[in-house]
Amino acid sequence: MKVSSNSSKKGGPNYTVMMPPTPDNQPETSDSKHDGVGGTTRFAAESQQEGMDGGGGGGGAKTSSVLSSVNNKSMLLRSQTQDFDHTRWLFESKGTYGIGNAFWQEDQNSFEEGVSMADFLDKPWKPLTRKIRIPGSILSPYRLLVVIRMIILAFFLTWRIRNPNHEAMWLWGISIVCEIWFAFSWLLDVLPKMNPINRSTDLAALHDKFDQPTDNNPTGRSDLPGVDVFVSTADPEKEPPLVTANTILSILGVNYPIEKVSCYISDDGGAILTFEAMAEAVKFAEVWVPFCRKHNIEPRNPDAYFNLKKDPTKNKKRHDFVKDRRWIKREYDEFKVRVNGLPEVISKRSKSHNFKEERKAKQLAKEKNGGTLPADYTSDVPKATWMADGTHWPGTWHGPVPDHTKGDHAGILQIMSKVPEHDPVMGYADEKKLDFTGIDIRIPMFAYVSREKRPGYDHNKKAGAMNAMVRASAILSNGPFILNLDCDHYFYNSLALKEGMCFMMDRGGDRVCYIQFPQRFEGIDPSDRYANHNTVFFDGNMRALDGLQGPMYVGTGCMFRRYALYGFEPPRFIEHTGVFGRVKTKVNCNAPHAKSDDDTQPLSSDSEMGYPQKFGSSVMFQDSITVAEYNGRPLADHKSVKNGRPPGALLAPRPPLDAPTVAEAIAVISCWYEDKTEWGDRVGWIYGSVTEDVVTGYRMHNRGWRSIYCITKRDAFRGTAPINLTDRLHQVLRWATGSVEIFFSRNNAFFASRRLKFLQRISYLNVGIYPFTSVFLVVYCFIPALSLFSGQFIVDGLNVAFLTYLLLITVCLTLISLLEVKWSGIALEEWWRNEQFWVIGGTSAHLVAVIQGLLKVIAGIEISFTLTSKSAADEDADEFADLHIVKWTSLFIMPLTIIIINLIALVMGFLRTVFSVIPQWNKLLGSMFFSFWVLSHMYPFAKGLMGKRGRVPTIIYVWSGILSITIALLWITIDPPTDTIEAGRSVTHYNTKLH
């Protein structure tokens, strides 16, 4: 608005209001044919108005037409106060909203020709992800308290060393060694937590970049790269096929371009039960997947969906949802019955075919013997396992027969659902099924894989099975990204692939080797007695590592870049030298290509590109490597995106599979293919460790790659975890054993390259060192009992200095824990459960892992700790019945010993002090405090031993009696009870002298 003040003929000021010209306040332009100014634009009208205003008479006529408008009289009055009410002007003048991307005026005559609303919808380049830093009000005090506690610990340990307890030097020496190790272990754990971060994704920006029509993609087809999803299983008895089938169904229903997803299951046991269960799952997926798309179902695991404890009709608006849900629930129930009945169906079928084969063999023997069965006839017909088509199953048979056992069978590859059509296939109304009109009914490609196994070959367990799937998938689909899941981990969020793809396709995504999703678990008891959720690790440690070089690979829920999994270096990385890696040197491995005009060519300049020696003899597989690298590049839609690909490069349809391609895929899963190659050594999943996941991730970080931790608002995946104490300890034992193996191997972070950040190196060092803390933890848990038995303490007495240090250390630890709980988002109870299980696992599984690792390294002896006895759970229906099952194992011995000895020591120490002539209560209270600290951490273990109704197993009574008698005899032998008698004689002698 422009206000001009000129002197009128009467001498008074004349206020002229120059309003923004609109069709409503310009009566002379309301008709496009009037005055010959129909083509005048808004900006041209302004310039004309200013020119007429400067021209005298013409300007007066123009101004009078504006002032004469009845609708603008009130605005003229308000303009004198320089206050323009735009809202009231719109109402009084019946004006429009102007120009923008929210509303576009239909009358185009007042605007420039060729300008439309689309010109206002052009959005600037947007990143796909955003890094959200922890607020400084939380992180700065956290870092400060860590430094303060480090200083206090240094002063405390110095004071402890300079002030020994001369009355119990052995007790003082043991305690000071343990405390120094605990301080060192705490540093290894807390230093990598100094820079935690959060991340968020923008799925709308991903959709706009890859799924919208552009000049390079006029049809709007998805330009996203392909993803191959791997699921691994080995034994249908321990891993029920129904659970695996539900996981497969959640994958087939994922919200991602259908033609870009391929699913593979590795059955390392070669079981026909798993094979036929997968066939049933694919058949059911033909109705389940369209149902999920039609009604936007979450989660897309049918078992998890139908067991949701909430209203299924919430946010559902389609009128036929209830009818469809009722029909699909019935179909799923029938599917479950068919899968559960497969063992019996397979057994009956095999018996029937074997009987027929036996009858044929007898008939043939009769014909050869003149019509009678020979007296010495013995049947040589094998008890085979038969498929539904009347042929022998090439995998494992029920009976032990050569070439058909778990360790000796042919390779199997079966494409159970073909490569989907490139164009959507819309459903229709079917009276026998659901109305899928307007719904894409395609399902992704699904393949069953069971690698060949033969005696004399080291098949390398799960890592070998994963590498076989990597090679087979490279031949069949060659998705540039690979997501691996355990058979009990399913898609809880159908958008999880797109969430992870935001990081891979964002600026700098070509340096990301994998995206690790947190593990979330179902079926855990409400109190989480044994810290099964492990939130301290997944929401604390892993979030903090994301602020360094990235989280570790934890075995499942991880999306890999296929090119990084092949052992290649990233296109760019940083080398860290100097003290604490403070000197950074940027290295560009793709320098020759960066200088080239064409930056869209696949990488081929790696220094270790010897294809035949590295990857095997398959030419088709070698050709797929550069294609996978190129297809996995981010979109080159901004000058800041390096090593990108042009838009529209991934729009070509996938070729259909033919017989030679499938035959090549079968060849690369043979047991001899890895001979004289670098599979398992540098390429693929790394062999030689129980925890192949950590080693595989470490190798990638060591080459200069980085990883990303993707925490989604809705959990990406969910799985199950063992809630039974024995199963949980054996799980921890396997992890700890792998860590010990890492410590004694070349994968120890001590030997890491300069491409690994200093704090990232510290975190990997902690992975290999943490099991050894169990040795010091076990000793320290016995120190309170030794103090109570001996009447001594780790210090001379509870003096002011000791109590002050203890108070400061405890307060700092408490504040650090509270702040860690704050930035990680975990609950305080979860933190406490983690602390409790750290002591339980440290005194049992970790200690056994250290012993097992030392025996393996020193003597070459491998010890396997197995269950020795089992007790059945109660027969009543209980969701957490497995929690109360007591399965005795040798892992219970050490923590049970610690509990019993501390309880006995509390009683004996208290009685000894009470009946002493000169009671030393300060030493008793100090020892009792630490003993109660030990017992409070052991409470979940004791509760687990007592079962559901608190019934103490007989073995505990026996063990307690043996330990009590042994301790009593040792005490009497070492320290006979003569103190009271001698003290009495001394008092009598003293009284005699007085008289």
C-alpha cells in the first residue's frame, strides 16, 4: 500500500491510497474487452499506474476511480493511521487470496501468460534425512560428569594404593586390582557414548524424488533401487515353519515397489517341511498381500495382526473392511491348520510311496526268480522322503541315508513366485475371494535356497549360508541392497525399507555400508526380569556409536550395500592419525573417475579387483558386481551429491528368469564354489567366529565405510527373545564366546587401520575385552563374604576419606545414569535390570566364555556347555510359562555359589560381631553393605531358580548344605574359636590384680 500526501486547492492535505491492484479494486479492468487493456498483468498495471500518476491529469482520473469505490471508503479512513487490515479488505472488496501455491485465481486475465500454479509448486532440493543432535542442556552436563568421575576415580585409586590395610594386605590387594580393572572397563564403555545423536527421515521427499513424474521419468515409475531380503533358518523343530511363514508374509507385503523387492529364504537344514510350508505361504500371500494393501494393514504379519490387543476397526473407513477381515481370518486359520498338518501329510505320503516302491521291488524279484520270492530276499529300497509330485526330495530325508542328510545333500533352488510384471496388475471382484478392484495384486519374487552340503567341507554355519544366498541373489535379482532377517523377525513397519533407503539415497549415502535397525522384541514378561529388551544397548550404546562411525552390525534387521559386502573400499574415506586420531586426511578412491566428464560409470578402479581369484569362476556373478554398484548410487540431482547416477536410470523392467540363469544360481551355491576364493575372508560374511555379525561390520568400518542407526517412530522389525533363564544365559554365552574369539584373532581392534575413528576403535576394543571383566567381577563378589568371615575390610575402617570418595563416586554415577536415561529415552527400571543382568551374566556365561576361549587358544580344546536336566512347566495356559521353567545347567554353579556364600557370611559375620568382646561394627556394616549390593543384583537369578510358585529346587538345598558344612569346617580349621576363652582369662587376671 502506498500513501501520498499532496496539497489540495483548499490548502489541506490530500491522502491518496495506492492499493495493490486486483480485479476488484480496478473497475476499468473488470471487463477484458474494456478500454483495450484486457491483457494487462498485475505487474504491468502497477507500472502503468505509476506512469499515469506522474503524468498529472491521467493520474487524477485513475486515483478518483479507486477512491470512488464504495468498498474502499473504510480502508481510506484506516490508511490515515497506516494500519491496513488485509482480512477485512478481502471481505469488503470480495477479493481473492492472491497468488501462491495454496490457491490459484481462475481469472487468468490479470496475470502473466504462461504462468500457472505448477510454477509455484516447484520445490527446492531437499535432503532425505536430518541429523538431530542431543540438546546441549543434557549432553554438556553428561560429558562434564564423565570427566569429573574420571578425575575422582583417579584420586580414589591413588588414595587406595597409598593407604593399604596392613591387617589384611591380601584382601586389600585383591580389591585394588579389581577396582582398577573396573575403572578401565568403565572407560571403555563410556568413552564411545560422548557424542550420541538422533536421526529422522523424510519419506515425502523420497516419494517426490523417486516416485513422481519428471522429465527423465514421464510415466512416474519408481526409480528406487532394488532390495533383496534374506531370511535364514536351519531346523524346523527349533524354528517352527509357521513362524518363518509369517515372517515371509510380512516381507511379501512390504510397502515398496513390488518389482524392486525379492525375498530369499535359506534353509540350511534342507527340510521338506520348511519347503512345503513356504509353498503354502506363497499361496496364502496371493490374498493376504492385496488385503493388506487395500486396507493399509499394520503389521503385515498375520499372526501378529490378528493377536493385536486393540480395536481392529480403528481408522478403517472402507465399508467392506469387517467383511474382508472376517474372510481373511478364516483363510489364515485354514492356512495354519494346513501348515501344522504338514508333518503328518509328508509322513503318510512318504510311507505310501515307499510301500509302492517296495511292492515293485518284490514284484521284480519274483519275475526274475520264476514267479516266487527268493528265500534270501532283502529289500534295498531306501526309506525316502517324497514330494507332492511323486519325486524324491533332494534334501534331507527323515531316515539317515547317504546324500540325504543335514550335512550331505544336493543344492536346492526353487523360484516359488515368479518375477512380477513391470506394470501393476489390478484385481477384480471375485465372489469366492475378496473384492480387489483397483488393488495391485502382484507379489514380489520369492525363492527357496538350500545350499549344497557334502562331507569333508567346512560349511561355516550361518555365515556360509548367507554367502551362498548373496551369490544366488546376485544371479537372479542383483538388488544393490540386501536386508537380512532372522526367521522370527518380521516387518512391524511396512515402510521400513523406505526409511532405510532415505539414508542410502541421501547426499553422502554412497559411503554408507549398512543401515542397522534396533531390535525390538515381543513376548517379554512385563518386568523384563533378564533384560531381554536390551534397551540400554540398542537405545544407548548404538545411538552413541551413530555419532562416531556408525553402529555395529548385530546379526538381524540390517540393510547392506551389496558392493560394500563384496569387500570393496568406499569411494571416499578419512584416515585418522596423530594423538587420538585428531589429524584427518581425506582420501578419494574414485579420483580418476571424479576428473572424468562422465560420473555415471560404475566403479572399477579398486586395487583388489581380481575377480576370478576373489569371487569364484562365475562370469555372470562377476558381471553383476559393477551393475550392483552403479544401481546403488544416490540420485545425482544436486551438485553436493557425489558419485551419483542420473534420474531415471532404474526404470527398465527386470528380464524374466530363464533356465540358464537358474542353473547358474544353483552352481554358485555348490559346496566347492568357495575353494581358492576370498569368500568368508574378505568377501561377504566373515568366517571364523561365532559372532560373525560383529566381525563383518568391523571389517567394513576398518575399510573406511560408515554405518547408520535408523530408529523409526513405529518399530521397523519385531522378533522374539528367550525369556527362560537358561536359554538367556546360553544366548549370552554364545555372544561372549564370539567376543573372546575376536580378542584372540586378527579382528582385534588393536590391529585396526587408520580409517577407524579413535572412539570407534575403543568401542570395538570393548567388544573383545568385556568378557574378561567377569574374572574380576566374580572375585569382587566374593570379597564381602571374605570380609565377613575374616572380620577384616578392604580398608582400615570406614573413615571420612573413604566414605567421601564412595559418596562422590556414587553420586556421579547416579547423575550420569540419569542423564544417559534422559538422552537415550530408556526407562530407569530398564537401566536397573540391565545392571542386574550384567552381574548375573558376568558371573556365569562370561566367565565360562573366557575359560572356553583360553582352552581353545592354549590347548586347542573346545568345550560345549549343554543342558544337563530339565523340569517341565505347569500345564495351565500361561503366556509367560517359559519364564518359570527351571532347566539346570552348569552356568548356574558360580552365581548360585556367590549367593549362598554371601548369605552364610552375613549370618556368621553378624553372630561373630555380636558375641565378640570388642565388636567392630564399622567393618561389619561395610562388609554387609557390599554383600547386600551383590545380593540385590542377584535377585532376578534367585527368583528364576525358584520357579513360578517360589518352589526352591532340591539342588539348591543340597548345594547350600555342602557349602555351609565346607565353610564351617574351613573356618574352624583356620581360625579356632579360642578368642573368647583367652579374653575371659585376661579379664579374670585383670580383676585379680585390682583386688
